[in-house]
Amino acid sequence: MLCRRRVLHLMLATGGLFGASLGAPSNEVSSAGAAGPPLITTSLIRVAFSSPSQGVGLFQTERARRDGAGRVSCTLYTRPTGNGGVSFGARGAVLAHTNCANGAAFSTLGFDKGGVLFAYGPGLRVSANRGRTWSTALLPGGTAALAGTGASTWALTTSCHAGAQSCRLTLSCTTDGGRSWTRAPEQPPDHTISSFAALGAEHGSSSLMAAAPDGTLMLALPERPVSATGPIPPRVLVERLNPRAGTWQVTKVSCASGGFGAELSVAPDGSAWLACGSEPGAGAQVKSLARTPGNGMDWHTIVAACVPGPGCHDTMPLSGYLDGLYALNSQTAFYIGDRSSLTATFNGGRSWRTWPRIGGSDAGTTEVTFVNQTDGWAIAQAPFSGGAALWVTHDGGREWARS
């Protein structure tokens, strides 16, 4: 199915709309006065790479008074790298200024096949020069997911607020690198999800959409309770858009308590993975895993949702939370999350390996991504400090080193 270009749903503005490049700390924090110089913390939030060497990092700088009084401010911006993340260059145009209270205004970065860079979740910005300047896309609601199929890039947006029983999804697409967008003529058949799932996706803790190499678009939408007080069904609706027929097919997949976290990832070989987590608590979460060889319809449970013990074996690690999944091929996948170490399987989910130095129960991991079958990166939070460290692999994720 082609992304038809008929009705525009965006307006463009130059990156200067959101501020100029950051300089040294300025008078905006000079009110610290007798409290001394401001406390400034800069953290790497996300990375995106278009090759093993060329990429961009998303950074957040937080400024606060050392005595804890007064306001706290956060600034989001990107910096390019030409050496695989060993170092990052000059700061680009500011993406957003916030009060740091409600999470980052942008939670994810990604390149399309033409090298256009997207920053999204819940906002949406587009850059044709690796973040030096940005254009803003005024799509309806917040951006919950982005995926590319051939020359098209698809955006899943939702207008939602905390506590809403259901939130409506809208699918839009662009074929010109994000300069113009259209509402997709074939909308998802089930286009409502809970506010918990919608807001989690907007802030990067759930992956609701992915694209297969053959152009198929897949959505993983946690099934909603029958009533506001009803239990969360342990199922996810996997909706698959046939690129040739332009029609949707829907499959129900058993997936723990999917409403608390569903992560969909499609590997370059076409195999699709779906991981889910139960309600998290005390640093632990029951997780489950299902996989399909590529058609998106015949899902098989690889790891059942159960607490390790008699009658429950070969589970995913109970410790840590599930906030992201990356499938590298039909046998290899990684997941990350708050209070989770980087965790991977190399045998299709039958057993799992963790790297305690990358993340850990006192901090966690915020991203894992690959640019090919060997070169990948992971971001681990630093315990207690609020900082982050970039790790790199050149052997498909078996060995990792600090970048």
C-alpha cells in the first residue's frame, strides 16, 4: 500500500523557533546568588546511527540551585558523532526547554532510509542536517510511535490524558522525509488503547509499532479492560497492514498483562518478537515473550508469564522492568528498562544473559539499538547520579565496552 499524499496535516517552522544553540551557563540561573554556582547535569538520553560511525545523540542539560530552592530547568538538544559515539560534536538547535517535571519532551531518535532524522515522543521534529536545525510537525496529538517502510514513514499519534479509560489512535504517513503528512486511508481496525499504554508509548516506555522488511506495518495494542474497574486482559491485539491489499488483519496474542507494557520489534530478517510485562513492583516484573517467523499471524509463546519456581522454568529474568525490546534476528533479541541490566537471548528466548555492569537494579538501561548485525549501542543509567554511559558492541552484542 502506498502512502497517499492528499490532505496535509502538518505545518513547518524553522528550528530557530525553539531557541538557538546552547552556550555556556548564562544568567538564567544566576539567581542562585549566595547558594553558589548552579548545579548543571548533562545526560545522554538516546542515540541514533545511520552507519557504524555516523550518528546523533539526544542530550538533556538540567540546571538547578545547589541549595534546592527555586526552579529547575531542562534543555533538550542533539549533538552529532562521526566516530561511533566515542565523542560528540557541537550542539544543534534546541529541541525544547522544560521544567523537568513531566518527562522529556522528546524521548526517541531515529533515521529514515534517506538519512532524515526524527525526534519524537510525545513531540515530533524533523531534521535534514543531523540536528543542526529542526522543523516541527503539527500532527494531531502526541507521537506514540514511528516506523519506516520503504519510502514511507508512518506516525502513530494519540490525543490522551492521564486517567482516561481509552485513547484514540491516528495513523499518518509521509513520503517526503517529513515535510508533509497525510492521514492514512486505512486506519487501524481497533484504534483505541488505555491511557496508561498511550502515555507510556509517548514517553518511550512501550513500542506499539514496527515495520517488516517486506513493507508490512505491525501494531501491538494492549487489549483494554471491559470496564473501567475490570481486570487487564493478558492479551495484545497484533494488527498487521498488508502492503499490497491495503487491508488489516488482527491476531490476539497471549502476552502476560500487556496493558502494563507491550514491546514489539521486527528484526531485519522479518521475524517479529512481542514481549510483555505484568504490573511492576519492588524492582521485579513477570515477563513473557512470543515470536512469529515473519507472517505476523502465527505467534508462538516462547516464554510463559509465571513466577520462577516448581512448574515454571526457562523464564525471562524476574528482576528489573521491561521498557524496550530490540530484535536483531530470529535468534537474538535484547531488552532494557528501569532497574534492568542489559539482557539478551541468543537462542530464540530459551535462555537469557545479563550484563550487570550495564544498568543494574540501582539504575537501569534506556536504549539498545543496532545499525547492522554486528555494530550496536546501549545506554545505561548511572546509579544515583542521574548520568548515563554509552556502551558499544562490534560482535552482535556478545561483548560490550564503554564507548
